[in-house]
Amino acid sequence: MTEATGLDDDELSAWRSFVEMHHHLERHLVKHLQRDFGLSDSDFEILVNLSEAPGGRLRAFELGRATQWEKSRMSHHLSRMEKRGLVQREASDARYPDVVLTDAGRTAIAASAPANAARVRELFVEVVGPERLAVLKAASDDVLAALEQHVDACEGS
């Protein structure tokens, strides 16, 4: 089976271990966000991006670029978050409205982010350790650069 995939046993084992680790860690973090704060991972992603933006606001297309979400997914999710009072859309000079973090959204991210960061520290940062963390960051940066080149090449053809 490994011959058909083009990966040898060690490569396949490493890839599967990485995928399994990523899925389990992400699901565990999401479970705690939902249970402890009533936030989905999508809510959290939007809130993080807005909380890090100047004035807690981004144009919808900028938020879409940051999350790599399709326009329709973004629109539907923002509508759900708006109904819960976490964000609001405000008219801007641009074609699309600005998405703005509300007071409730600020409260939600201020409460959830430290707890999420503590879990990331406990379950990832401390387990991996500083030396392997530096190697992992370098490897991740290299993979992201390769992905960017691949996407650019695919879009160019």
C-alpha cells in the first residue's frame, strides 16, 4: 500500500502521526471552547482575528483572506455571530461592510483566549519543548512557503 502512496513506511508513519495529533489536539481544544465558553472554533477564529485588528475591525474580505473561508461561509457565520451579539457589520467607504467586534465579543475573547492558550501551553508547547518547538516552527514555515508556491502555480495555470 505504501508504494501506491509514494511514501515509505517511515514517511507514512510520520504523516499519519502528525495528522492524528493535529486532529485530536484541535478537537480537544474545540470541545473546551464550546463547553466552557459557548464558542465554536469558527467563532474563536473570527474573534481572534478581530481582536488583533486595529480598532477591532476588519473589512469582510480581509477577514475572509485571514481565515481562508469562502464568501458564503463567512457571510452565514457572521450572521450567526451577529445574532449572538459578538460582532456587528457596519457600513464603510468600501464596497463591503466592516466587521466589528462588539463589547460582548471582546468579553468572549478576553475570557476564552487565556484558557485556550493555557491548554495549548500544557498540551503542546510544554510537551514539545523549546528545541523541538523551534524545529517545528521552521518546518511549518517551510511547508507554508511550499504551499504558497503551489497555490500560486495552480492559480497561474
